Amino acid sequence: MKTTVILLMIVLSSLAIASCTCSYCEKLKYVDTQTTIEAEVQKEAVKLSTKSNLTEQDIIASLTALLSGNSRIFGVAYATAPYDENMELIETYYVFREGDKTKTKHEKAYNFMTSQNSNWYRKPYLHKKAMWSIPYYDFDRSGEKYYLTTYSYPLIENGKVKFIFTADYLLNIKE
């Protein structure tokens, strides 16, 4: 079991490298590599982008569908493009697991420029490309520790990011 976890971490680490924007990683050539998570996130994002009158219920339903469709996804987010004159504030929805339940968080004004933990948004927004985060630890309210990586997909229309759709992928497996 531990060998499987280590192997999975190595594979996901290589995906994180494939999505990195540093000068070293830009030299590496990855062609047509896509995980199931990437495909699922992109499919939901595109489906959501085709709605003409997007509602909060549409966003939450899409996030919930993605979360319930894969037990290894810990949480999913939808974040609008910045809307204030300084290009700083965005609206976010986050649907996540907490024990046996699913919870939803909504922030009407999230500042990705000053928030300490916003690389899930900042890098894909500024580079206008999908990417995996470096694996990280997160804790829930009960103190449970999770080892995660986040896949962020910016939906781009007319050369501008319309919104970013993410999935937090659970790397550690409870035994």
C-alpha cells in the first residue's frame, strides 16, 4: 500500500513539474499528458461556460458533481476573474468534504493579490494556462491533516480569463 502511495506521489509530482512555469521546467517537453482529474475539471468548466445566465445554483451544482464523481477529490472551487479597478478582488465558491458531509463556502470578495495561499489562482490567471500546484498539507477543523495538490484550469474567452475551476486532489490515503 505504501509503495502505491509513493508511486502515485512520484507520478503527480511529475505532473506538477509539467505545469510549472519556472525556466528549468519550461525546457522540459511534455506532450499530450492528461490525467482523469484534468479531463474532469476541464469538462465541467467548459460545460459551465456554455450557460448563458449562470446562477449560483449552476456553479454549486457543477462543483458538487465534480466532487461527488471522484472520491480522491477533496474540494473544488470556482473563482471569477478579478472585478475591481485594481484587478484584485474575485468571487469564489468552494465545495469540500468535511467528514461524511459536503460543505460550501462562498466569498464575495477574495483578494488573490494579497492572500498568502492563492497560487491556485494567481499563477494560472497570470500565465493563462492550467497547472498543478506543488503538493502541500492542509488541515480540517478537526485537526485531520491532508496531503493535497491542486489542479487549476483557467477558462479563457477572447484572450481573457473568464473564471478558474480547480480540484484539490488527495495524495495521502487513509489505511
